[in-house]
Amino acid sequence: MWVILYICLFLSCNYIFVAVMATSGTCKLQGHFTLNGMYQDGDLLIGGLFEIQRYLKVLPELSFRTEPKQPRCELFYMTSFQQALTMVFAISEINNNPSLLPNITLGYQIYDNCLRLGVAFRGATALVSGTDETVSDLNCKGPPPVIGIIGDPGSTHSIAISSVLGLFRLPMISYYATCSCLSNRKKYPSFFRTIPSDAFQVRAMVQILKHFGWTWVGLIFSDNDYGIYAAQSFHQEMQLFGYCVAFSEILPNDNNPIDIQHITGVIQSSTARVIVVFSASSLLIPLINEVVLQNITGRQWIASEAWTTSPVFRTPRFQPFLGGTMGIAIRRGDIQGLHDFLLCIRPNNDQRNDIVRIFWENIFGCSFETESKGTDGEQVKKVCTGQEDLSTTNTPYTDVSGLRASYNVYKAVYALAHALHDLMQCEDGRGPFSGNRCADITNLKPWQLVHYLQKVNFTTGFGDHVSFDENGDALAIYDVLNWQPNSDGSIKLHKVGVVNEGAATGMVLTLNEDAFYWNFETTKPPQSVCSESCPPGTRRATRKGLPVCCFDCLPCGDGEISNTTDAIECTTCPDEFWSNPDKDQCVPKEIEFLSYEDPLGISLTTASLLGTFICALVMIVFALHRNTPIVRANNSELSFLLLLSLKLCFLCVLLFIGQPQLWTCQLRHAVFGISFVLCISSILVKTMVVIAVFKSSRPEGKGAMKWFGAAQQRCTVLVLTALQVVICAVWLSTASPTPHKNNQYTRSKIVYECAIGSVAGFSMLLGYIGLLAAVSFLLAFLSRNLPDNFNEAKFITFSMLIFCAVWIAFVPAYVSSPGKYAVAVEIFAILASSFGLLVAIFAPKCYIILLHPEKNTKKAIMRREAQNK
């Protein structure tokens, strides 16, 4: 904020001073800045701002009472000087190109910003206002001396400078300022850059994190516009993908040891194994030194473009700690002829080219000051001749193997040249400005060049396409570098991938994983997660008070699945499906019914057939001995009818086994009901016959048997059975039982059963059977003590007792049994009651017929009667 206030105050004073000077008839320069730079005259000048010298030896006192002294810089930065010379080379190349800007000679004015905002702003002001002491125009109007500025490399510098230049629409093309805030076209209408915005860089980094599954990372950033804006974008992008920042620390600008130790302590205590750093190398050096001092290894560093290619950390000392670092780097390019051009540079006595003399003194360790021979402490520097051979030196200045920032400078110069060339190709009457006018090259307005710069579109000799989007940003393309060990123990940069973002394709990450070097014992990518991924079949449950990346994996419930990794919710399976044991897919539910293959079904079927077989044997026995007294007693015809009904009871069980179908559902209860009514009605008539025979033996009841003859007995059985047939017919015609898939018993299975259709019909069927059984039991119980040697009342009483006990126990057992076991209970009740009747009624007779035939005679029977009397 103080910078903006300073600028406003500065401009206000300028305005007041100009207004005062206008009365004197001339427009004078308010002040003169002592700036290091390079200059070459031309028809049109291009300005440049570079970080050629890095640090201030003595900071000027800012008391605001006296004019501050000019700062003095030291620590010459060879790489930045190479970038400045690349601008000079590009201009020279353009001037020698007859097809680009013919008849126009470009010149340049380059200043060193000394890595300080104040110096950078002075340089920008000098470029805009010029260095002439007076201007003949009384209103101080006219085009600026430069048509555009290449630079500044710093985001903070570019924000301040572009805020002012934007007022005059003077184009500024930065080759290294990446702050995403500079994409704001309203604030910075004339700002362009040939390096992608941090927004693209952040997206590229998150793509890399996504590729390796690193969801839990640490973040360290510098305390300036570059670091702060990049960190904000990084947080937003991580949150968008559901990733988490384990810690976020700010690098101190003053290299405070306490702050540095605090950061290293956070790194050591954190479970994050991947650390992303947005910072210039100069601010990162103290932290890395502390990392080495505390021997912090086992971390995967992710470098931003600001320090990925820095040679400071590529020494053997840092290799154990920074080896394997992965970084986003500016696109590398080849510039033909640059190396030879760099070797041809020579110093001269022109003060406007003093930065070349400073460079010469630094690279050769000599001095142009002949009087004192350049004493430096106790050592005496040799005198520079200006004819030293640069080819004998080995510095970053002459290294053109990895041109990245220099390549961006090259593209920026050519962008201005192509925009100017397009401006000059305008035909009168077909121009883009009001009235279809073209720009006047002799009176060029900065905003006119901005118009053409926005539409510039060309391809470099290296084959890269150069254009700007609506925000002045270049096409986003990065190289992914991996720091790998060199043979001498140092670190070398190895390209392992490319990140390219196009309007149509979006962000595309291409990596050669086989080319990576991982500085870990496993030689594999590290794991950096707060919690391991939840496999399919589980869901994530966030831990209370922790980021979303820290969670527990809970298994999906029964009937729920998750078929993706790190599922947030489990999905409920459709009604007819159920989760498999792994809970990762829905499978059709098991359909359960009492089948013939089931062990229980086999047992019941065997019992049913056994009962049928026994009934058949008894019928054969009775048929062979049909003329014996025991068979003829109490109407043998009823005995055969009873055996037939019992056989039907046993056989109806087979309708209850197997997959329910419409016809089996309709028949099973009907056959069951009719068979049992036929059986019980036969027993009831037999009981009534016993009572009638006993009464007819008494004088008062001699005519009782005439009402219970064979015809009456058959008719009674027929009528009682016909009533059950009517009940079944009405039930089946109104609400017939149907097959039904029941999900209520067991959620994991489908119970295939027969729905009874009508509860009333089923209740009437069972109730009628129960009524006949109760009447039979009552009559048999009352006649149990009749004095007859072959009186069946006792056996009928016992059989009815078994029958009633079975069916009374059946009701609660049937209701409480799930699925196929309910059917099994019903079958068991049918079999148990049928076997009870068969054994209780016919076993005693078969015993005498087969084992004691001597008792199956009329004489034996009469003797027993006499004894009973």
C-alpha cells in the first residue's frame, strides 16, 4: 500500500512541478536517476528491466527529510545478464531480418532493477519519461521514448509498475512474473507475459499430486505477492480436488533463525512426505541449510518454477536431501546463434553501457579503474583490457543448454516486433481504430500497439506457438524436471514430463515414470496420505476435528456396496439384489424355497413317500384279509376310504416342495384341505358307527343301526367332504394363492412362497378341519370305554389326540418360522398328523392280522367278549 501512496505522491509532485515549469517556457526533467544499464539507439526503442545485480551492499536511509542516496548493488547475477543479452540478441536478429520490420531499426534501453522495487520503479520511470533534461513541448506531451517494456521479472515489481503504465496503456511484457493477480485486465490493461500464470502452475502441480496419489502435502511459500497468491490458488485447487494441506508455512524475508527452525520443526513432526514450495531460491536457502543441519531426509520436494532450475542447490552437499526433487519449469527452448553472440560482447566507455563493464569485471576478476588498480581488501585486482576471451570462462552466462527465462525474453521481444509489424501493415481506410484509421508510426500511441499485441500470433524458430489470451497470459506449457544425481555427486536436471494446457483439451500431464529418480530406500514414489485409501466395499468417515483427508474406513452395511476407492457413501442395492461378501457389487439375491435338492426337502419327500408306501402296504394287507373279522368290523369300506385319504395326505406334501408355481400354489392347500376332511370325516363316521353298534345291542336302541347303514355312511362322508370342496372352490375363484417373492423375512434373500391370497378362505379351510377333528375327538373320547373287544373308540381317541396336538402346536411354530422353514413346519404337521392317524388306527389291526392270526377268528372274538362280560 505504501508503494501505491508513494507513486501517487510522486506523480502529484510531478504535475505541480510541470505546471510551475510551464511558465518558464520549457519542460524540464524533475530528477535524474543513476541506473546501471545498456543502450543502443534506434528508430524505435524497447525498454527492459532485469535483475542483473541481486543485493544491496548499503541500504539507503529513508528519512523523508533528505533525498536518499542512490543504492549500490553487488552480487552480479550471470543468468540474469544472459537474459538481458538475449533481449539484445533478439533485437539484433530482428534488425537483420528483412521480412520483419523492414526499414525500421529497433534500439533498446535496459536497466538493472537491483532486485529492489524502488530501483525497478526508477528504471520504469526513466524508460517512460526518457533521460533528456528538457522537452520542447510546453505541455510535456508526446509518445514515450520506448514503445514497450520487457520485464520486470518480479511479480511485486510488475504489479506496481504495471499499475502506473496501465494508465497510459504502455505495453509491458514480463518474462518471469507469474502472479495470478496480474491476469486482472481491469487493473492491468496493458500487461502481458510470456510465462504462464501461477494459476496454471498450481493446476499443473495438483495434477502431479493427483497422478501419484499424494493427497496430504505440506506447503511453504515466500512472504511476497508471488508466494501469497500462489499459496491461495494452491489451497483453492487442493480443496477443489478434495486434497488437504497438512501445514502451511511462510518463509521469512529477514531469514530469522527462529522462524526457520520453527518451519523445520513442523516438517519433521508432520506425517506429510511431500512438500510444495513457492519461493525464489534466495529466500529458500536458509531453510534448506537448516534442513541439512538437522538431517531431515525422506521428503519429496515439489519446486515451483522460481527455484526449479536454480544452480544454488545442485551441489553435492544438498544431493542427499534434495535429490529426486520434482519441479515445474518454464518451457526450454533453443536459440540459434545466441551462444556465439554472448561470446562477442565487449565493454566500451559509454556510460549508458556501464552494466557491461560491471559484468566484465565480475567474470574476469579485474577492474577498469587503472589508478588504484581496483584494490579489494588486501588483494589487488588486475586491470581489465576489454579484450579478454569469454570462451575461456565457464559460468551460467555462457551456458545455453537450458534456456528457459532467456527463451521467454526472446519470445517477448519478438511479440513486440510482430505486433509492431502488424501495425505497420495496416492499409488506410481499413484500420481497426475509429474511422477505420491506422496508427501513425511517427506518432505511435501506446494503446494502439496494445491492440495489435493482444492479437499477435506467430511461431518461434524452435517451433513454439506464441499468442496471448484475453488476460494477456501466454499459452500454458511447462517442463517437469527431476533432480537426479550426477557422477560427481552433484545434481543434474532431467526432463521427465510435460504439462500442456489448451483451450480444447484442458490440462494434459504427460510423465515418463521410468525416467524418475526417487531418493528413497524403496526407489519408488513415496506415500503421502493422512489416511490410506478406503478400498471398495467401505466408505470414508471423516475424523472429527481433522481435515477431510483424515478419515476412517467403515465397511458398508448389509445390502449396501461401494465399487470405487474412497467412496463417501455406500449405495443401497435394488430390491432384488444384495451385496456380495466383499460389499463391492450387487448380486442377485438368493432365491430361497424348499427344493427337492435341499437336505430338508429330501428328508420330507422321503417321509412322504414312506407314508404313502406304508398306506399302500396296509391296503394290501386289508385287501388280502378282507373277509376276516377284524377287517370286516365297523365297515371295512370306511377303512379302505380312510387309507386312501391318508395316502392323499402323504402325497399332497409333494405339492409343498419345489419352486412355487401358480398351479402348485392353488392345488397344495386345496388338496391338503380336501384330503384331511376326507380322512377326518371317515374317522368321524367310524366313531358314529361304533356308538350306533353299541346302542343297537341294548334293548332301548335296537333301531339305531338302521340310520347308519353303508349308504348313510358313504353319504355322510361325501357331504362332509363336499362342503370342504365348496370352501376351496370359493377361495380359489375369489382370491387364489399365487407365487410371491417375499423380501420381508430376510433382507439378503428372496423367499419364494405361495401367498394365500385370502386369509378368510385359508382360515375357513383350517377351521373346518379343526371342527371335524374336535367333534371326532369328543365322540371317540365319550365312547372309549364301550365293552367291545375290537372297539376302535380308544384308538380313534388317541389318534385324534395326536392330530389335535400337532395342529395346535403348528400355529405358533408356523408363524415364527422364516422363509422355507414355514413350509417345512406345515409339511411336518401334515406328516406327523398323518402318521399319527395311520399308526394309532391301523397298527393294532395289522399286529393281530400279521403276528397273531389266531386272534383274528370269530371264536377268539366271542371268547374275549364272554370274558369281558
